[in-house]
Amino acid sequence: MIDYYDHCDEEGNPTRVEVNLSLIEDAPNRDKPWLLWLFVKTAAKENDRFTAFFDDLIATLEGKLDAVYGGSITKEGWHEFYFYASTSKKFENFTSEVMTRHGGYPYERGISRDAKWEMYQERLYPDGFNLLAIQNRHTLQALIEEGDSLSIPREVEHYFFFQTPTALQRFEKTMGDHGFSPKEHITDDQSDYAYGLTLAKKDNVTAETIHETTAFLYELVLQEHGHYQGWSTVLA
């Protein structure tokens, strides 16, 4: 599944990262140790012409090199496309053919050996907070599609897991001071994070509120070395 998230890079530039999330299950794929990259400069937002180019690029590299699309980084007008393949032979030939078919874009390209898939795992795949941002966007979109008025307060449940019962208890007490009420405790002996907690609080679920709440909870649960697994609610 291909998805995206937005953040700022090390220099503070707004950046959108598109990532093939499904590749994480087999990363690193030792059969595809070559990182192939193509950087394309565009003067405006993506349009039908650019979409046709992108589709052609993926189809060509998948068909000719059995390459997999890892993702892309977009910032300051540049689109950085990354692929992994078992060989880098004729990569330049195939990309030249694509660029000829969709002329007019300044571009750069290159190859490197990345058997550990460091580019994918360290720069493309989202960290815990950005994974949460992706989940937030999907949940809100599902509510909107059902006609929900996000500004109406309703009970919102949040899910957490910890390595020790002591950490869970400390977190639960802290969150009580912030107006969150416990709803359920669970134990999963098969997991390293065996102690689960569901907390609830009445709130609206506008994008701004959800962003602030989940960022707050994410930072607090890290202090107890726990995991925040997201939230859910009912239609209002």
C-alpha cells in the first residue's frame, strides 16, 4: 500500500514523503540490493502530464528491471523517486526512454548499493509519530465520508501498550490528571508490550484537535517506553 505523510526536513523545508508501506514486511530484501534514484524538477503542482510520466516510470522499471517502488520525497519543486532492484544494468537507458517520452523535465539520476535498505527504512518509512499521522488522516476521512460533523464532542477512545504493569499504572494515573478515564485493561502474554490500556475522553475530532491530542499522548507514552496504538470513536 502506498501512502504519504508531511513533515519538515533537517533545514525546516516542508516535505512530503510517499512510501510503499507494504515493503517493510520484507525489508531489507536481499534479492534487490540496488537503490535506483531519479530526481525530477517540476515548475508547478502535479498534473495529468506528470501523473502519466510517473505511471510510465513505475511500469517501465518494474517491467524491465523487476524493480519495486520504495517511495518518493518531494520538496522545493523536486520529486525524488527511489526504487530497489536486483540489478542496475541499463537503468540509465530505461530512464532515458521514459524521459524522452515525457520531455521537458530537468532531471538527475544515480545508483548505489543499499543491501540494508537504509534509504527505505531510515528516510522513507515513517517513524511512529508519522505513522500515527497517517492513521489519523484515514480515520478522519472515514468519518467525513459517513457525514460526521467532526466538531460535535463525543467519547474518543485511545489505546496504549506497555512492557510492565508498573509503567501502565504510572501512565494511567498521569492521564487521569488530564481528564482521561480508564475503560479497559488487557494482557497479551505473547507480546513484548503485554499490558494494554484503553482510555477515554469526551472531545471533538476536528483535525486540529486530533493532531494536538495525539501528539500530546504520543510524547507522554514514550516517557514510559510504551506504544500508542491510535484512537477510535463513534459517529456523531
